[in-house]
Amino acid sequence: MAGSRFFRSAPIAGAAAALALASAAPARAADPFLRRTATVDVVEKAGPAVVNITARQDGPALRRPLTGNPFFDQFFRDFFEPRMPREAQSLGSGVLIDAERHVLTNEHVVARATQIQVTLADGREFGARKIGGDPNNDIAVLQVETAETLPWIEPGTSVDLMVGEPVIAIGNPFGLSNTVTTGVLSALDRSIRAGERAYHGFLQTDASINPGNSGGPLLNADGELIGINTAIYGGAQGIGFAIPIDAARRVVRELIAHGEIAPVWLGLDFQELTPAVREALDVPASLRGALVRQVRRRGPAERSGIERGDVVTRVDGRKLSSAADFFEMLASATPGQTLVLQVWRDRRERKVALRAEAVPDWLAAELLRDWLGLEVARQGSQGFRVKRVQAGSGADRIGIQPGDSLLAIGEQTLRDEESLRRAVLSLRGQSRAQLVVGRGSGRYHVAIPLV
């Protein structure tokens, strides 16, 4: 009987529920606050400042080599393939960050672009010019070519981010303009390697990021710009990466002021921490880091009190295992940035704060002499003439002579003092240098161990 009473009352209950739903629908429709979430407010606030970027390259498209790491391989395939016979095109995103119509985006979105166009959320289209870009941080700044007043949002801060807090991404994935995705901040301070280049300090999020989102904003629940969406991890879902806005702001300031990021130095040279050196310096076998071989004169390290024989174990809290790690991290630093080094000395660790400085003009010549044993002089656009070779140096041992031409270091062709400076600085943390040397009509590729 209990069962029969239940079945008799079910239609009555169903009718009552239907009436309740019918009466609730107008009330819900009349109260937009039931649907107006923080995400809706953020999109209305920040969405108009997000732009879609179309970057064109005239001539045959240059196929980027696969890195062997899915992090950027899929990214490059989606941006730069299929190859076009006369014109290549990439799609990306950006965000307007000031009243001067500057757009913050990724360097790889606009690299080698000959024509850039931005499209606003309201459909307006404008040309844009590249103010500057920095591949070490994957940051570029554009300026929209119009006198019109455009919507923009001021960059926030990433210093107080919390793992698990909600985040919102807006961008142009696969050409689908002004797409909004949500998620949480999954992790902080991620380090990712793509080919020979390492990127440090990334934010990780599970907000959906796809090719075309690159360069677009990552926002918090208050609508503050906290990061620039940069990459996806190929073959995975819910793993995307963004550049923290505090790091991006340092780069933006330099790019707007100078068009590029000047290389920086701390005034340190390193050597390998071998078992014999560990024993001589009483360094624990478990300790990893870079051993200071020389503290260069007039540098930030000299003024901070770092000494020869110290072991640098961390930079800004990130562990080091070699000198190469140190210079990878230094490559993304900007002049004036304070770096905190953790240093092991006398069986204990201490922290030392140093301010990175732009590389002085005299340093390249000093490094070239110290590391390779060469003194050179400019010879027009045909590289540099070797003036002197130090006896017993690496250059001397392989037979380089005065009068030879130094044409390239690594992948850098030497055309002027700036190219020489950057080429020499790229050797920091390396064990050997690849040179192209000219003698008469011949060109020779040689490798020299660095001291």
C-alpha cells in the first residue's frame, strides 16, 4: 500500500515541481545577479582591451626546427605551417596596457613580421609597429598606429599570487576571436626548456590555452592583469604557461625606452665543481651549484663581497647545478633588477643581493682576451682582424695567427662591435667556442676550449 500511495502522489508532486519551475523562471530572468559572476565582470572590464594579432612575413616562410620538446614544437607547427610560397602568417593575441596604445604580446607571435595588424573586440582594425622584442623573455611591445582613444587595462602584480586561485584567459585560439576560458592557477615558478633555451618563473594554469591565445592576458578574479599567456604543453590537456606580469613589466619598460634588452652582468666567472675541487674546498658531495673562479673588477659581485671559491647554489630561489644554469637565468634579467644569490662559504650558506648592470663596453674585449687569447680590431663589415694571440692560449694552440680574420662566434656573424659583444657574452657558461676564421681565401671552422 505504501508503494501505491507513492505512485498516486508522484503525478501531483511532478505537477507541483513544474509549477515551481514555471514561477521561478521569470524571477530568475528578472534577477541578473544570479548569472552575473566575477568572470562576467572581468570579461566586461578587460575584454575590450584584448586584441587579435595577425603578423605577416613576406617571402618564403622559414620553417622553425623542431626542438625535440613538445613544449614549443606544437606551438611552432600551428603558427608557422603550412608553408606559404610568398607569405607566412601567424595569429596571436595581445593586450593594450596604456593610453599610448602600447600592446603587450609574445615575441614569437611577431618575430620577423613585416606587417602587423591588430583587431579590437569591437571589430576595429589597425596597423601596428613593433617597438621592440626580447626572445629571452618571449616579450614584445607593439604600438597601434592610430590617434583614436583605445581601451586599455593597467598591468597588475604577480607578487601575491596564490596557487588555486581562479584565473581567466582571453585570446584568439585558432582564430576564434575573443574566446574566454577559466581555470585556476595550478603552480608558480615553473622552469621549462625548449631546445637550447630555458625559460624560468612561468605560471602554470589549467585555463584552456591553445595556439592563438599566445600573448593574451591571464587575469585574476578582480580583473587584474597577472600574466601573459605564452605556451601549451604538447600532448597534454589543462597544462598552459604564462609569463608573470611583474617580469613582463621590467621587460616592457626597457623595450619602450630602448627597443631591446641590454645584456647584463654580475661580474662572475665560474669553473666546474669537480670531485677534486670539492675535496680541496671541503664542499659537501650533496651540494650543487656553480663555483666562482673569478670576481671581475668593478662589477656588482665585487661590491657585494662575493669571493673566489664561493659556490652559488641558487638564484632568486631557483636551484643551480652548473654555470650554464646561472647564465641561462641571467639572460632573462634586465638592467637594474635585483637578484638574490644563495652562496655557500665556510660550510654555511648565506644570501647576497646584487643589482644586475648593463654590460660595460670594455668587457667584451676583456673576455675575448681572457677566454680565447685574442685581441682584435674592426675591419669594415668583414669581421675583425686578429691583432695579437696570447702565447699558450686556446687560439694559439690551434694555430690562429695575427692577420687572420675572426668572422663568426657560434651562430653569430661578426659585423660590428655590438655583434661581437653579444657573441662573446653568449659564451658565458659554455665549455668551448665555435669560431669561423678566415685566412687568405679560406674559411675554417674551429673549436677552442674556454679556460
